[in-house]
Amino acid sequence: MPTLAELSAKVDTLQTALDDEQIQIKAAIDALTTANADLQALVAAGGTEADRQAVSDKIDAVISDLQGTIA
């Protein structure tokens, strides 16, 4: 049977691993958000309004999906 100190150490290890994952997920979301803004600006420079809206809607759906996955 593990001691309280051993269990506490395992919890600390788990928390560190979780914190590391959260940092990586936030970095991925930040990168996606930046890519989204860049792509929206690029699309705004050309194409029809409907084309731009369709691409924007797809990007927003991807962002929502990603955020829903990690929420």
C-alpha cells in the first residue's frame, strides 16, 4: 500500500504533466487563432463576399471544434 507521501508525489507528477499539456494546448490554440486572423485578412483581399464568408465560417467551426475538444 502506498504511503501518503508516495501518493502526494504521484499527484504532484500528475499536476505537472497536466500543466505541461495545458501550455501546449494553449500554444496550439494561439497559433490557430493567429492563422485564422491571417487567413481572414488574406481572403478579405480577394474573392466574393460569399467566398470570404464560407471560408470564415469553416475557420470558426474548426476553432469551435478545437475549443470544445479541450474544454
